[in-house]
Amino acid sequence: MSLTGEDVQDILRIIDDMEVDRLHLRTGRFELFLSRDDAGEWTQSARTTAEPVLVDDHERRSRSAHSGDTAQGKRTLPAREGLTEVRTPLPGAFYRSPKPGAPPFVETGDEVTETTVIGIVETMKLMNSVCAGAAGTVAEICLSDGEFAEQGAVLMFIDTRAGGTAP
């Protein structure tokens, strides 16, 4: 079972009505720390590990047979044979850097591990760090800084082949 954007919204509604000052929630791919400040507002820290998806030949052929939805955050990308897709686990604005003007977390050609933070997805005013979920070389970054992504949208492709480079 995975945590959806609706799940996060439900959790936030529930805890907002509770009389607690701190919350720590952990799932297999998601860890969230919330605490209230002196004004009673929530502050948060979150870490998400994206599930890597290896694109196989069958899926690549299937995808290329279907036309893509060009709506914002929902475009269909051509599959990259032998590359691993990193998808957003939650819907929201994708940010490539920790703050405006700061260098991006990763660039094309960078080496990453499963736990390397590759970006942030802002969902309901919560900043969720997204980890690569696979070790390898960043082959392609698919979204621009600040671009909206629906849940499951491809954020980037990682070449997981030993010493591999993107085709």
C-alpha cells in the first residue's frame, strides 16, 4: 500500500484537529515530521523515496502506441530503454533546488544513490524531499523547476547500468 496525495490531505485534516504539538509518521517510502510553532502553525520536514521503475521493451512499445496527454504535468514521455524512471509519489509543484537561486539538487550526468535527494515536491504547503530510489547516473531531467506534476509523473531518468551513460 502506498501513500497517496489524498491520504496526505486526510492525515493533515485529522492532525490539524488534534491537540498534539509533534507528529512523526513513517512508511516504507515516506517519512514525515510535523511540529507546531508558537503561533500554532505546522512546520514540517519530509523525505520520500521514489519507487524506481525499470522501463522494459514491452512497456516501451505499449507506451509508444498510445498518444500522450499534453495537459500540464501529465505528458507522456517516450520510454528510455534500459533507464529507470523516477516518479513523483505525490502531486504538486516540483522544485529542483532547496530554495530559489540555490543550485539544483542534481544535474544531468550526476551520480546518485538510492537516498540522494533529487528534488522537492510541494503538496498542500508541505515540502516533500524526493530521493532517487536507484543508484546510477542522472540521464535526463523531465520537469522544469516549479512545474506542476501529477502523482506518478516522471521526474527524471536514471541510468542504472554499471558505468552507463544515457543512450
